[in-house]
Amino acid sequence: MPMPALFLDRDGVVNIDHGYVVTHDRFEFVDGIFDLARAAVDRGYRVVVITNQSGIARGYFSEEEFLSFTAWMVGEFRARGVELTGVQHCPYHRSGPVERYRRDSFWRKPAPGMILEAARRYDLDVTRSMFVGDQPTDMQAALAAGVGTRVLIPSKDAPADLDTKTANRVVGRLSEILPLLTGVLRG
Ligand SMILES: [Mg+2]
């Protein structure tokens, strides 16, 4: 039977967004991310990271570097008792200098491609799932994919006129999301 998922944006949700991070010294986990992911797994969710990584198309780092860094990140979750089901990334950008990755992609948020691909690959029930992101484009991608619960956690330097209308929850910290997880399963 398809399972609900907790979809997590990476930069700004899993880690503090310092911009195009693929080195350990610049990677800081956001407070409460392990507790949130563990609570989700305990309640029967699969946890999947959904991340635009245009730094690959922009030539800031290679896809191999990203993947090897991701293996380390997955290990950090595992060391804290959380098994991530997957990490879906989009390396493309329409105007990046790296020709191999220069294109429009249905995977790049705000398009829903990565979420739909994860749903197919891991047998996920998107309507009973939750997406947590820090950008309106995360919420747009989640809405387009049919994700039922869309939680926006704006970064501290988010503009005052941040577009929140595609989210159905706006929270200030990850711990506020814990009660929403049980709500999804009860529904
Ligand atoms: Mg983000």
C-alpha cells in the first residue's frame, strides 16, 4: 500500500542555507531536523529529500561531489537512527555554463517532477504526504504534485512580502511541525 512521505527541501530545511553547500565545514544541520525526521519515520512516513542543485549546472561542484557529499549526509541521519528513503536532486539549469546540465527540466522546482518521480520510485501516497520547504517554489512544486500538507518555514531574511499562498501552514521552527504529522495520519 502506498505510504505517506515527509518530503524535505534541503537548503534551508535540512541545513542552514549558506548557498551551494557540498563541503562538511559549511554544512550546518537546522535545529530539530533529526527529531522531525525520526518522528515522521515512527509515525509511518517515508522521509525523502527533494532538492534543486543548480550548482552542478553552474559548475560550482560536480554531480559526483554532490553524490558523495549526500552519502555523508545520509550517514549523519542514520547515525541518529533515521533512515532516509531517498534524496532526489535536480542538477539542471536553463542557463548554466556546464553544457551537459544546461536545460529546462520538469524536475526543477517549482515543477513537480522530482516529487512525482519519488512517489513512483518509492510507492508514496502524495495526497497524505507533507512537504516542508523554505521557498514559495517548494510550495508550488508540492501543490502541482498534489501533496496534501504544504508547510513553509521562511528563512530569517525572507522578504516581508513573501508569497505564502500556496502553503497551507507557515511555521517559524521545525518543532512546530511535529503535531501536524499525527494530523496527517489521522486524516
Ligand atoms: Mg530551500
